[in-house]
Amino acid sequence: MGPLTETTPKPMLPVAGAPLVEHVADAAVEAGTDELVVTVGYGADRIRGHFGETHRAVPVRYAVQESQRGTADALAAAAHHLDDEFAVLNGDSLYRGADLRRLFESPPRIGAFRVDDPSQYGVLTVDGDAVTAIREKPSDPATDLVNAGAYSFSAETVDMLDVSESERGERELTDVVARVMDREGLGYAVFEEWMDVGRPWELLEANERRLPGGDGVSAARDDGDAARSDTAIRGDVHADATIRGDVVVEEGATVGPGVVVEGPALLRSGCSVGPNAYIRGATLVGEGAHVGHAVEIKNSVLMADATVGHLSYVGDSVLGRSVNLGAGTNVANLRHDGEPVNATVKGERVSTGRRKFGAVLGPGVKTGIQTGINAGVTLSANARTKPGEMVRRDR
């Protein structure tokens, strides 16, 4: 997630009005858990402050991973909380509660998901109802079932967490799973929905799924508990504004005259839109964000306090906290050769798989007036552009 996580831990990135990790917690509650244990490290105070001691009436405990030494180490940090059957979920994935319930039918089990190209994942080899092997990114996948990063374990698994470091210097949960497979056997449950949210364009897709009217559960909530209807106008909407489709305008949000909002869209509390702005596609306008005169926002995520003041276009993009775009800033989101847009991940250009993808702007980015930003560009936290500049490469 590059620059977006310089000030925000990844599990706290926004998906349809709630942090990503809250969607994980929601799925666990819907599956019937009686306790949530959250392992924290970077950004621990943000996560503690968000959940507090309970989530939807379920107790929340915390375990501290002092240094990030891998997923098995993260689970070991929480071991003192575990005295019965338990599930392990990644804090940066989307799950369904109904799928997670299947994990507990006969623990230990692993969550599996069918994909068209399993060669990029950990692939399950199965014999009837049992998993016999898990191979990472095989060139010849045995099945189309991949590891969805969700597990149920018996209480005895706590005694199997002391695994050695892998080649990349981490204690891996998959090594624990291998021990469980050898000693107890391992079943699997095929999930209907699962998504790993590890890259900016996946954050866009997560919002597309979870925004009002998407194919997941509406994230707009009353008092953090019950999902509201897909269209709810709680804020101040001018009589000359037009609202179409599945749109939630939270209390404290302001929509000015001449504004057109075509859902699915969520306008968070404290944001302001307009006058004469156009919001369309799956768009999240975060708390305190501002979309001004003659601005078009299409299928994008604006994090808290981002500002697109006037005469600008932003499409298929992610704007970090407190970004400020100068007047006339335009973000390109399409390659004219029709190929998917590429973006940089860990220093390498990779395909986003999306024909339309704009820019990723880190927290605190400011652009000069009339700036143009090419498709697939990432600007680091607090980056600046000059007036009239065309930005074709990452900065």
C-alpha cells in the first residue's frame, strides 16, 4: 500500500466507511465468535482507539507483537488468550460471516477459495475432504483452490507455534499449518467470497464491493451495529442537488447546489461536496474531505481531510489523508492502447489488471495548479508538483 500506510496502519485503511479490519471483525461476529483478539504492532494505538473494549457487544482483547517477525509470531503473541477452539484471520482481507461459520464445523480447517489462476497463490492439494499439501505459487497447480488466509484450530495448536524462521527471516503460520496437517489432519471449507486487500487497486475493489449497493454488506451503520439501507440521506443536501442510485450521506456531510451524486457512493460525516460537483461510480468521500466547484470524482477513495477544490478530475484513484489538489489538477486513468494500467509495487512495475486506474497519492501530497498526473503514478507522502507540471513517473 506504499505511501498510504506511512501514517495509517494498513488494517485501518478505509473500506466503505469502516477500517478494513472492522470488516474482518464484523465477519467474525456474524460467524458467532464470543471473543475477538487483535494482535497489534505498528499503529497499535489507532487500532485500540477504534475498537475499545467491545465490538458489536463482543469483548475485544489485544496482544502486542513487539517486532514484526511473521504471522506465526503474531499468533504466538496472542497465545495467552487462547484456551479453546479458535480461528485466525488476516486483518487485511474481506470475508463473509457465513463462510467463516464453516470453519468451525470440524476444526482444524482452512478456508479455501476458487480462482481462475491459482499459480499466484498458495494452492491446496486435497484428497476428498482432507488437505494433503499446500504449495506456494506452483507452476502446475493441483487444484483451483487457494489458501484464503483463514483457519480454525484446536486449543492444542498453541503448543505448535514455536516454528523456525523461514528463508525470508520470518516465523510463518503456514509452517504451523503443516504441523497441524501432520498431527491432526486438516479439512477445508470453500468460501463464496474472499479478497486479499494488499495493493491500492484492491482497496478500490474492496470499496466497490462494500459500498452501498455493492455485492457485500452496506458499511453505513447506526451506532456501529446495524447496517442501514443502501440509500440514506442524513446530512444537509441542497434542494438543487441530485442524488441517484445507492447513496449514503452521513449526518454532518454537506452537499451543495448543482451537485450530482450517482451511486454507489458514501459521503462521510464532515465532508462537503459542491457547488456544481459530480460524483459517480463507487466513490468514498472521507470524513472532513472537500470536493469543490466543477470537480468530477469517479470511482475513487478520498481519505479523511483530502481536498479537491475546483476544476479538477480524479478517476479510479486513491487519495491519502490531507491531500490537496491545486485548481485544474487532472488525473489520467486510461491507457489508449487498451492494455491494463501498470503501477509500482516494491520497486517493480506490475499490472493492476484494470483497464482504468488513476493515481495513488500519499498523505499530505500537494499539487500546483494545472498539474496533470499520468495513469499508474504514485506520489509519496508530502510530495509536491509545480504549476502546469505533467507528472509521468512516480515521485
